[in-house]
Amino acid sequence: MSEYILTQADYLLRIFLAALCGLVIGYEREARLKMAGIRTHTIIAMAASLMVVVSKYGFFDVIKIDGVSVDASRIAASVVTGIGFLGAGIILNHKRSISGVTTSAGIWATLGIGMAIGAGMWALGIGSTLLLLGIQFFFHKNWRILNGSNAGKILLHMKKGDDTRERIVSALTNMNIQVISTHLNIFDNSFIEVSLSVVFPKDFSAENTMTLMANYPEIASIDL
């Protein structure tokens, strides 16, 4: 009985650790205001670990029966296939602007981390989590320097009917900030959320960001 409890505790610990790794990855995504955050990544990692544990260890009782053979990888393979619908749902295409690809790829990687930990590959899962976080942090800060671009987003919250958007677009133009696309969401017929995809000039700095937000309180966030 004690051996059974220890075995089940080991399985549960794997699932818990996978959920923790997913939580850390999701926290980094949510801190950057991405579509899939803490809950999504945590649930994906936990569920992947659970399914691999079931796939690998859940059929020991029937293996003992003569003539019964079980493929321990079949559920794991189905999990990898099934995550595609979730990743595809995150990717958005609006006016030739595609967003959500990195988050979708991160979800795929989180799935793999959960599967690795569920299979008992603790070091591989934890190491992959640290590697994924390192990639996200490094390229978020340095990619625009490496490829010479400075694209970003500006998110506005304003009352419907105001000319705030036009004034802000004019101000951005005066600051040599190029507006690529605009996306509007209307809430309760009174408030509007405007997402602007822009290209900042190379000399645009954090100080310019604070000045712009101070002059226009309607700007909810700026993602450089």
C-alpha cells in the first residue's frame, strides 16, 4: 500500500511541477499583455503532463493480460496533434498584420515541457523552461536592435465619439511615428479600444514614451 501511495505521489508531483513551469512561462507572457497568459499556459502544461502519465503508466493492469499490448506513446502523440486547434485560434490576421505567432509557438513548447516532465524527464523539462524564458527575454529586448526595426503597438482607451484617435495619430505623425494599421473594439456602445500598429523612429526612447503617455492619458499602454 505504501509503495502505491509513493508511486501516485510521484505522478502527482510531476503534474504539479509541470503546472509550475507553465505558470512561470505564462507569467512572462501575461506581463507582456499577450493573449495567452498564466491560466492558459498552466493548464496546458498540467494537462500535457497528466495525459503522458496516463499514457505511460495508466494501463499496467491490462498489460498483464495475455494477448494485450499497449503503445505507451499513443496518447502523447494525440496530445501533440490536438494542441494545433488552440495554437491556430491564437494566431490573428488583421489587415496584413499577423499577431499571436510567438504565443502560439510558446504554447506548443509549453505542451512539450509538460509532456517531458510527465514522462519523468525532470531535468529536460525544467531546462527547457529556462531556455524558453531566456529566448523570450533576449529576443524581446534585442530583436529590434538585431534586425534594425522598431515596430510596436499603442493601445488606447477612449469614449466613443471623441476625436482623440485623430489627435493622437496627428501627434504620432509629428513625432515621426508611422501608423501601419488600426484596429477598433467597441464596448457597451460607449467606450472604444484602439490598437495601433506603429513603427517608432530609431531614436525613440523610454523618455519619449513617458512624454507621449503624459500628454495623452487615453493611451493605456505602449509596447516597444
